[in-house]
Amino acid sequence: MSSTDTGRSPGTVQTDDPRSLAVRIRGLRKSFGTLDVLRGIDLDVRYGEVVCIIGPSGSGKSTLLRCTNLLETPSAGRIEVLGVEITDADVDIDAVRRHIGMVFQQFNLFPHLSVLDNLTIAQRRVLKRSRQEATRIAQENLARVGLSEKSQAYPNQLSGGQQQRAAIARALSMNPRLMLFDEPTSALDPELVGEVLTVMRNLAAEGMTMLVVTHEMAFAREVADRVVFMDGGVVVEDGPPSEVLTSPRQERTREFLHRVLDPTHLTRDELTGEEATTDSVAS
Amino acid sequence: MTSDPPTETAPPASGNLPEPIVVRRGRFSPRQRQRFTRLIQYAVFVVIVGLVAVTADWNRLAESFFNTEVIGELFPEILRIALINTIVYTLLAFAFGLVVGLILALMRLSSIGPYRWFATAYIELFRGLPALLVLLAVAYGFPLAFPNLYIPGGGYGEIALGLGLTAAAYMAETIRAGIQAVPRGQMEAARTLGMSHTRAMISIILPQAFRVVIPPLTNEIILLTKDTSLVYILGLSLTERELTSFGRDAMTQYVSLTPLVMAGLLYLVITVPLSQLVRHLEVRTARKVGSVQH
Ligand SMILES: Nc1ncnc2c1ncn2[C@@H]1O[C@H](COP(=O)(O)OP(=O)(O)O)[C@@H](O)[C@H]1O
Ligand SMILES: [Mg+2]
């Protein structure tokens, strides 16, 4: 690993950055043609924090996440990640991305590589680790997600839940300082959701900084330090899960929660009286 | 529910019922008719084959097509020179076309406009021109236009260039399609891991693209194998001749069709196994792609 950074050059990540914010987004706008998808987003994520983003489909959650590692180029605004202003045109984005893990809804494992090679290829090609070191780190991370037995398997030989856990292990093998999850369980059969959420819960408990787009309200309630509700390209509500999920201030948040809350994920006594009555009407 | 009396809403007005389709029945069922037609086809086929077999002068045919004396004269040169040269020309043109085709495919997909325009123009140009014209231009035209031009490899280089320029245009389109068949998430996942665009192309995208593209590229080898026959027009030296020019010379020399038949058989020795291979690969790729994660 490159722990011997000498001098600050623009675009290199200061791994010993004293600032407490892993992500700082100000006035972020993004449009596709005439479609304004993000309309002025402000968002902070502190180191060690788990922030869950919820909101209706098409509200811009994925786009926000993808702007955070420049998979999408922002139209306006300022994004600082791990102490680097990535919206600066001179930034070496590949150097920043090494420190940001991303997990996709569709897993996106490399189908032509074994699970082990999926985990080692970027370590070797990007971080220039030796084969032995990369393999050792890969095995550690496979053990972490409970896939030690599957290192020689190919992605299409794994279940969806196993594929997603392998994808998480792949991201972790780069020793990221921030993990982005874009609906990591939305493509899974219901019985496989739990194993992925368990891995994510453990990761959160280890202190990983996580920005998670999810529809799993029980997970958000239990694991998140903060829940951000987005709608129509803006942050409508941002606060601890006990507030945003239980007693939202905004009418739009309330409406959304009523639509998505699934009684199998949140028991009635977890909800306030107000929620419970409306929820029981809905069911 | 069977005991429910009919209500006024339940039964649709009988006028709305679809008319039963009318099937006109002839004396024979469709199946009988089909069997009868097929029987007639077989009969006609057998009669024609039989007539040809009876009327043909088999000795004369054997004499023309498989004259054993002539065959004896053809060997071993037809293998040692002609077959080898056909294979060498094919492989050289293929290698040249593959490299240039890959570059063109990447240019076609580039975000840089001029690269894209150049690649598009090249592909349209060389797919639109006859391969023979390109070959003639390289072998005869270029030396006239550029007296100092040096093509490495002499005759072999000229042929690789003359056939490869055209092959590159076709291969570029094939490879581009293969690259585009790789889901966008693959590039995104690779970039997310800190790989540069080039690194992701080399390690992640191209290996997957080439799996898809191997069957059509093998097809391209078959086409090229046959196209090497065009070089007969270049007036090759004795040792440069490939199957067609060798066969033609021998035909004139022995006043016999046999050399062309032998050359033709040797083409088939190359192309038939290759096309079998393509079929096998296509089935395998189809199965693989079908089972791959989405
Ligand atoms: N690459 C793109 N080109 C055009 N429109 C896009 C693109 N990506 C997303 N969008 C549009 O932006 C809106 C927000 O998308 P997205 O961020 O994926 O929402 P969410 O993840 O909250 O469902 C949607 O209307 C979507 O169609
Ligand atoms: Mg989304």
C-alpha cells in the first residue's frame, strides 16, 4: 500500500486527512439533457457513519451515488470525497476511486474470472500488489463474507446472494475508506436478502463509512446513523432513523413510508401510534 | 356454482359468439396429402439421380476429375508450396486485419470525434470496395504512386496488406459489436475499482468481447482462405503460388481439370473443419451467454 505519500499533489488522496467528513456535497445538480435529476443536493457523511438514502424510484438516488465517485459527471456543485474535491477538473479520479468501494444492484462481477481473480485483479493491476499478497487479502475478505469455499468458482455458478457477497468482498479487497451501495439487495430473491444484509451489518459494526441506497427499511432503522429521504431530485428530510422513519416531519416522507412499509419488515409496535393506525388501514 | 340460475348479465348475447372456423374437408386429410407430396418429390429425385448415373460416362469423368497420373505429378508441390502458401497468406492477412480491426473498433467507440469519423470512413470505404481492386492497388498501384514505398516482407507483406486492409474493415465491425455486447456495468465496476479506461478495456472488456467474437472471426478466416485465391492475378513466382494459381498453372500444363479439383479439395480440407468449429463455438457461446449473470 502507498503509505509513503510525500507532499500533497492535487488529486492524491490524503489518507491521514484530519477532517471528519468523508463526503461533503454542496449544491449538486445533475441533468440528463432537459431532465433535471438532481436539483441542488447538500449532503455530509462523517467518517464511520452509515447513511441510508431512501426515496421513490426515479428520485435520483442512484445518480447521487454515482456522482459521488464520478460515474456520472455533475452538472454543477461541489463534491469532496475523502478530503479531495473530485469536482475539480484536475483530479486524478482513478486515484480517488481506489479508496471508494461500490456495490451495484446487478453485482457486476466479472464473469470471465473466477471469484478469486475477481478479487485480485484490481489489487494487482491498480494497487500493484504481488500475487501472494493479493491472494491473501482476497481470502481474508472471502472469509469475511462467508465465501471461502467459493474462491475457485465462477460467478455464474453462484447464487445471487453469493454473487453480491463476492462483489462486496471484491470492493473490500481494495481497502476502501468509503463504501457506496446502490440497492444491493433489490435484485435478490427474498430468501437471499438476509445474508447480504448480515454482511453489511457486520461491516457497519466494524466502523466502515457507508452510503447505502436501500428499500430495506428494517435495515435502515437498525443500522443507519442517519436516513436521508430524497424525492424529485432534492433531499426532503435528513436525520436519525428514529425521526425520519418513525416521525417524519415532511408530508412527502410520510406518504412514501406508508407506501413502502411492509409489515413483515417492521412490526407494528416499532411504529408510533400515528404510523400504526395509518399502516393498519393500508394493510 | 353449477346450480346458479343464469342471471341477465352472465350469458353473452349469442350474436357475440365467435363463428366456428370452417374447415373444408377434401378426400384426403392434410397429413395424407403431405405424405403423398413428399413421395412424389423422392421419386423425382431418384429418377434424376438414376438418369445421371446411367447416362454419365464414368471413365471419362474419372479421367477428367481424378486423373491419377496428373495427381501423381501434382504432389508433393501442391502441399509443400501451394497449400502452405494459402495458409500463410491467410494467417498473415488475418493477423494484419485483426490488429487493424481492433484499433478501428476502439476508434469507432472512442469519445474523440475525429477517431470515430476516421474509423467510420475507413470501414465504409473498405467494405464498399472489391477486395481484388484493393489487392491490385497495393501490389501495382502503390509502387507506381510512391516509388520509394517499402512494404516489409516483400510479396508476403503486399499480400497481407492487400487482403488485410479489407478484412480489417469487416473485423472492426465484428469486434465493435462484441465490445458493445459486454454490459455497461462491467466497465463501471472496473472503473470503480480504480482501473483506468485502458486497463479496464484490456483486463475486463476485451476478454469478454473476444469470447463473443471468436465464432464470427473464425468465419472471417474461412472467407480470407478463399480470398487468397485473388492473389493469382499478381503473377506470382513459382514458389509464391498458392492453391488457385498452382492449380491453374497445372491445368494448363497437363491439359486437365484434375489440378483444379485437387486444389478445390485442399480448400475444403481447410474450410470444412473450420466451419464445423464455428458451428460448435456458436452453440457453446450461445449456451455460455445464456447462463451468464445479467
Ligand atoms: N444515463 C441517464 N440518461 C438519461 N436519464 C437518466 C440516466 N440515468 C438516470 N436517468 C434518469 O434520471 C432519473 C433518476 O434516476 P435514478 O438516479 O436512477 O433514480 P433512482 O435511483 O432514485 O431510482 C430517472 O428519471 C432516470 O430515468
Ligand atoms: Mg436506482
